[in-house]
Amino acid sequence: MTTSAGGPGSWSENVLEYFLRNNQITTEDGAEIVWYHAANHKAQMYEALRSCAHMIEADVLLPGDESEHGQPIMAHPPEISSDNTLQEWLAEVMKSNKGIKLDFKSLAAVEPSMMLLEKVKRYLKCPVWINADILPGPNGSSKVVDAKPFIDTVTSFFPDVTFSLGWTTGWHPEKVNEGYSWTMVKEMEYICSGLSQPVTFPVRAALVRQSCSQLLWLLTKSNRYSLTIWTGKTDNYPTEDLLYIREHFNKNQVFYDILEPQNQEFKQAIGIKVNF
């Protein structure tokens, strides 16, 4: 993966290059990046800002979610209220040197959120990722965010922002869970091949091992592509799956936004110090 035009501080700058340049990591290894997930409410946001996390992930929605009016807030469905608006969230996070990933579950919240981001862009020199699930994926039942208007809206404000584009997924403990199919990865590549900015694909840890061929193929299609491994709260998968991914993919093309206890077990297994 390479840095796109825009230079240091640009939102398209590779996350590893950014944190390496700022002496916050030691090598171009995605496993060195520490994540704080769902920093939505003020308590979690402040905890994230105090933490050793490099990247803070949070969820944006528009109350009512169908109306074009209203103030974007920080909440993850089924929650539909919050003590934190996006405007307040950005005002605090902007003071830090942490990167941000904003996750959108609906199209309605995207444009008003981009307008708020535009106001703080010159103060926000860290990596910025904009995320949505744009395609149906393995066992996925959630509604997708319509890919073209999502990408077009974000790009109209920020042509060089890093996209995080995923699939809706599900995981069931009592049955065999299918992975990401060839159809799914080829459809994603078709959408992303026309883009010029970096794209990371969020993929569910419990579904990656059975999809390695497909995901390896996807990453060969562009040096702008990477994976972000994430986990559902109730997902059950062995740490060995993460070590398998580690062995088969380039270290600079995979990020790990995973929950405990796997996070600690994984980091210890690969010799990366875990800070809390």
C-alpha cells in the first residue's frame, strides 16, 4: 500500500506511514496499531482519548434516520440516542493525535456528517477512515448502505479520504458459517477498482480463515487495499485463526480491531507488547 497524493497529514496517508512518521509504532506492521472500538458516548470517548489507542472507531447516525434534518449523533443501532453529537465528538478528538474511523449504518447521516467534518478538516491532520457496509456478505441480514451515493457523497467532500468498505455479516454458533465467496469479493473489487483513494475491507475474524483464497486475491488487485479484521461480541473463534491470517497475508496489509481475550493472546503470540 502506498501513500496517495496529498503528503503528510493528508487523510489518504497510509495509517502505518503516519504513525511510523510520528514515532508511535516501530515497523510497518498492521498488528502494531491499537484500536478503541465504539467510542460513542462521552465516557467511552474520553476513555479512548486517554488510552494508548492509535485509532478510535465510532458510529454515526441521524436520529429518526430517515429525515435529512437533525444533528448526527454517536450511537450504534439498536441504540438510537446518545449523550454525544458528532460535532461534540469531533471537537474533542481533534485535540488529540489519534486517527479516526467513522462508521455509517445509513445514508441519511452521511452528508450532514461530511459537512461537520469539512469544518474541522484543517485541524484534523490524522488519518481519517469513513466506513459503511455496502454489500451483503456471509449470513448478512442488515440493510446495506447504497454504495454509489455513499461513495459519491463522501468523495464530493473529501476525494482523498480512506474508505473502509465492507459486507453485512452474521455469525451463528450452532452451524457451519460460510466465508466470503468469490462473488462477494469480485463485486467489491468491481466497485473499488474505479476509486483512486486507499480502501480497507473490514472482515469478520470468525469468517476469514475459510475465505483466505478470496481475500488474498482481493488484496492482489491493488496496492491501495488492506484488510481490517474485526470481531463480533459473541463470536467464537480460535486465536490460531488470527495467526493463520498473520502467516498468509502481508503484515502491512492487515489491521486487527479485535476484542479481548483474543487481542491479548494474539499480540503475545506474535511478540507485540500489549499496553492498557
